[in-house]
Amino acid sequence: MYELFKNLGSWLISGDQWSGSDGIAHRIAEHLEYSLFATLIAAAIALPLGLLIGHTGKGAFLAINLSSFGRALPTVGLVVLVFLISGLSLWSVYVALVVLAVPAIVTNTYAGMSAVDPEVKDAARGQGMRGHQVLFQVEIPLALPLIMTGLRLSLIQVVSTATIAAYVSFGGLGRYVFDGLAQRDLVQVLGGAALVAIVAVVLDLALAGLQRYLFRHRRTAAH
Amino acid sequence: MTICRPGKGHLMIQFDTVHKRFPNGTTAVHDLSLEMPEGGVTVLVGSSGCGKTTTLRMINRMVDPTSGTIRVGGKDVLQQDAADLRRSIGYVIQQSGLFPHRTVLDNIATVPLLLGWGRKKARARAAELLETVGLAADAGKRYPHQLSGGQQQRVGVARALAADPPVLLMDEPFGAVDPVVRTQLQDELLRLQKELSKTIVFVTHDIDEAVRLGDQIAIFRTGGHLVQCATPAELLAHPADDFVADFLGAERGLKLLSLKSLADLPQGPAPEGGAWTLVLDEARKPLHWASKSSTGTELPVRPLKDTDSLLAALNESIASPTGLVARVDAAGVLTGVSSRDDIHEYAGRAHTEASVAA
């Protein structure tokens, strides 16, 4: 056991391991690229949806249930399914990751919007704001802490799951896990897993810190 | 149907047989005809669910009437764009409804910004209003939750005044603050109103607040019926029915005295050699009552100015050990005293006069 961790340690810090197209630095960049792109697509779909149902108060039931359904889908199954339909393409990975990311953004955006004090919305209308002004000047700024929480949760979930890209022959940190498994190289498997965990935790902490900084004037701290 | 006619002055707001029935079938306002004079304070009062807030909110189209016409400055509100109309009318609500994510200054600048004044001019105007409503300049940089309830209400009033609208709607603006702060805010509003002469519509369920602030008071009964609309003195002297009388309370005679000043109440020189002596300082300002018989015993004195009410005089004549009320000028210097008998006599006469006149 001790030997294993010692090997893992030297695997993680050895210079050779970090450079080159097979190196850790490159794999992290790939991993982040998949994750960020998938989260961006998810946000492009989920944010307008969450804002719309939050602003109008309509369709909440349907949206929340669709989200739960999306959350319940097994991601690996989805990758393989889209892979079988679309062939060898990164899109199979993106589709699966987006489906994974959408629910947290929709539900948190909706929750943030519905948590805006009705008195404040009423006051905004009473001062003469039009519908879109209430939305962009009052509702979205007030819902922003929860909206950002949704984005953060989704991104972290996607980062943790983006290892599946390697399952269908693409890059990212999953490479180490799947290659390690194939080669029965336990150190490599552990190294890949540890890197995924580290990247996820560091991102989470950084984004949480950013949220705390941005919303430092709010009475309730960012969640 | 009760029609309230103020008689003189231009009319700013007119309700003409306005009816509001909500989709769930409840009638909030029943065939209301009511007129509000320019530059006057009209208080809408009644217990909860009587339609007073709905009446107020129909003026700036936060609620649209089912039938009837409402005119502001002669123009039918339903013919105007709702958002434009609201920007031209100041609106203060309970709990202030301030935007928690904006600084106090930006909160106040809301309507000027919506009107396209530009950030610089809007902020300058907002800073000016901080002073108008009695807030320190550095309050502008703070956020609403960093202020006390009373300060938040002041910001709410400043926000409503920002674009200098001729009409101000105030929906129970002082309902959520403690009684001491409420009295302060009422005083401030009266002071502001003297300067600005806005047409104010004020909703409250507190009859004392209504009597203090109103030039005319409209009393509503559950179901959205206007029962009586009159000046405070008229209302207190001649309640239209038992409902109004009950609402005004058992002490409505005393409340009527709160509207009369004691300027004409006779006064004489302070007596000497009684059981109690009125002690003055070098500037002849009253300090306290001192007992002759037991040395060292002192009772407080609350000197009254001519602008104080007869109710205050009556109260002080009971609290004073001699039944004498110390009268002072604006600087606080003793001008004389009035006796309990004189006060009672004068108060009774004033009450009768008010009843007859009203």
C-alpha cells in the first residue's frame, strides 16, 4: 500500500509525465476544454429556460420534472447510445455531458428567480419599470448568486464525468484511467482519478471564492 | 354612494364610479366616486380588506378597474401607457420595497434613470434628496440592509420624490416601524409637505395617523364601500354612522382637541407662595415644580408652546401637581401659566365650536 502511494506520488510529480501531447498538462487542458464547452452549451439551453419559467411562473412543473429525468439518465449509457448513432465523434460526449449539466442550471435559475421578494418586484413595476427592465435590472441580479451556484454545480459535475470522453477514444484525464485499466497499471489509474478530483476541487473552491467576492454586499452569502 | 368633494382648489385625482372586482369574484372597490384636491393629503383609512390599497393602486395602474374612470391631472389613466404613468407618480410602499442589490443612491436614482436623465445627473439629484429626507450623505454608498427600518422608509420616500412628481402614493409607508420612529417620520412628512405641496394619497389603518396627516380622510368599510369622506375635524365631530364612530374610537372628542392649538387659551402670571413653586433657570426657562412642604421633592414640568395642541394642554394640566400648565415662547422662555379650569372650559368650548362649524 505504501509502495503504491509512493509510486503514485512520483508519477504525479515527475517532469516527463507533465510534458508532451500525452502529458498531464495537455490532458488537463483537453479535459477542461470538454468540460467548459459542454457547460457552455448547457447554459445556453438551460439559462433562458430557467429565466423564462422563473419570470412567468409558468411551466415550472414540466421543467423541473424533465430536469430530474435528465439527471436520472446514466451518462455512460447515453455516450454509448449517441456514439452508436452518430459514429466516432466528440458530439456523443458533448450530448451526454450537456444532458448531465442542464438540470442543475435550470433548477437553480428557477429557484433563484422564484426567491426574489415579490414586494421588490412589485416596487420595481410601481416605479415604472417595464417587464424586461424588471427582469434584467431586478430579477436576474437578485437571482444571480443562485444562478452562479447552478453553473458551478454543473461544471463540477461535468468535470468529474468528462473522463468518459476517453471511454470512446478521446482525450482528457480519463485517458489515464482507461489506459491504466487496459494496461493493468494501477498507478496510472489512481493518478488519473486523483487528477480529476484535484481539478474538480480546485475549480469548485475558486468559483465559490469568486462568488463570495462578487456578492460580498449581499445580506445572504452566496450558497 | 358617497361623493367626497373638497370644494375649493383644483382637483388632481378623480374617481368616477370606479368598480373593481377581482377574478375570484370578490369586490374590492364598490362604485367609488372620490375627488382629491391638488396639493392636499387624502388619507384612505379602514380595516384590512376594505379596498383602500386597491383604490390607491388603481391610481398608478398597478391594478386596473373593472369599470369607471380615474383621472390624474384631468387625464384618464387607462388612456396612458402604464409604465410612463408610473414614472410620473411617486410610489412608496410598506417595508420600503428597496432594491437590495443597489446602493441607497442608486435606489433613489431609479426613476430618473428610467426617464433617461443619465447616470451623473440622476446621482446628483439622488444625493440632493438624501438631505431632503434627513439622511447623511454617506448613507448613499450603503446598501438597504445596512440601514434601520426608519432610514429605509426615508430612502423609499426619497426614491418616490426623485423625479419631482406632482402626485405621491403612499401605501402604509410607516406601518412597519416602531411608534417613536413613526411619529418622527410623520413629522418629517408634514415638514416636507409644507415645502413641496404634493398631492398625496396615503393609505393607513391607523386612525391617529390619518387625523395627523390628512387634509381629508376617506373611511372605507369591508366590501370596498366608501362610508364617509371629510376633513379630520368634520369626521371627528360628525361621524356619519356607528361604523365610523366605532372606527374613530371612544376618545374621538380628545382627538378633535388634538387638532386645535392652544394659542388663544388665556394665561396669567405664575402664582407664588403655593404648595408648589415653578422653578426657573436664569433665562427664565421652566425647570421643574418644587414642593414647599417636603424640601427636595421635585416633579417634572413640560412647558407648552402656542403651537402645541389643546389635547397636550389637557394632558399636562392633569400631570401638573398644581393643575397649572407652564406656557413658553418659541425660545422656551416662560410667558405665563394656564389653569386646569381655564383649559377645561376652553377645550369644551373649542369642541362645541368645532362640532358646529364642521
